[in-house]
Amino acid sequence: MNITISGRHLDITPAIRTYAEEKAGKLIKYYDLIQKIDIILDGSAAAKTKRAEMVVDAEHNNRFVAHCDGEDLYGCIDQVAHKLQLQLTSHKERFRNRKHPGE
């Protein structure tokens, strides 16, 4: 799994990078077909609102996107990871419980 972190109007500190990679790395246990995760962190010192966005690319052309706006970048990363956890779990359950006609 490949994790890419980029910042817009924001310097990515090692602490933020480690935190985001840790949160993104935990998503693999909810859906094991993840191939790539892009994390985009946005915000400047002048702007009080920060934005975190994660794009998860999985096998079979599945793409999951979540974003969050807030004042705390760490809180935004937490919320984005939680939103993606729900999306991935829902997607996995939907395909696991799919029944074929006549069975």
C-alpha cells in the first residue's frame, strides 16, 4: 500500500506526517484491497480553518473520498479516517452479503 501526503499552503511537519500515516495505515484492516491512499492537507497560518482530505484507491476501480474542515488539523485527520472507515466497512459488507439469484 502506498501512502502519499501533500500539503497546500501548509508545511507538513514530521509529527503531522507520522500521525496521518498512522491513521491511514489502520484503514487496511477494514478493507484489504486498498492499493493507494492520497492525503491532502490544506490550510495556512492566516486562515483559521484547516482541511483534510483522503482519497483511497482500491482494486476493481473503487475509489473512496472523505474530507473534513475544522480548526484542528489532527481532529480533521481523525474525522476523515473515521468517515473512510465507515465507507470501507459498508462497501465490504455490501459485497460480502450479496446473494446470487437461485441460491
